[in-house]
Amino acid sequence: MKVIILSIALFTAVSLSAQDATGTKYNADGSVHSTCVIEGDHVWVTEYYSDGSVKEKGSYYRTLPDGPWERYDESGDLVVRGYFRQGRRDGRWQFFKTTDGGQMELYYETGVMVSGERYNAGGEVVEKR
């Protein structure tokens, strides 16, 4: 009997901790606005467009963006990819589908842009910073 009670208590504790590790926020129309998963000290968040496609995903550490970050357009194409460190852009940030059909890469160190390049649709460098 003790084994059964202990097993039920353990199962309940595991179930509750799993429930605490995830969450979903809904829009007024019932569609999913965002989901989150807690992994250790990080909260991984995914935001969605009203049609259910992914809009943005990344992680937070102590309320600040921290780790890889991606943003998509409504067609599902990747628009921005970068990395946050303690709430600041850090490392290489790629911007796809710029207004001229090319892309741009910017490099950051603790939130300050240190260099960058813009490419035309043909992949040629058209601007450096």
C-alpha cells in the first residue's frame, strides 16, 4: 500500500512539474498567440501569426532576451536571425529579404554594432560599415 501511495505521489509531482514547465497564451479569437517552455534558467518563447505560423522564437533569461533569436514573415520565410546575450544583440545578425531583395549582416559586441555588410540580390557586397 505504501508503495502505491508513494508511486501516486511521485507521479503527481512529476506531472505538476511538467505542467509548470510549459504555457500557452491565446488571442481573443482563440488562436494561439505564444507558447513557452522552461528549460533550466531559460524560457523558450515562440510567437505565432493568427494563421498559426511561427512569427518569432527565442529565449529569455531573467526577463531579458538571451540566446538564439529568429523572426519569420507571414509566408514562413526567415527574416532575421541573431543572438542575444543578457538583453543585448551579440555576434552576427542576419537580415534576409531586405527592400532591394538582398540581405544584410551586422556584427555586434555587447549591444554595439561594430561592423556590417549589405548584399544585393545577386550576393554582391554593396555597402560596408
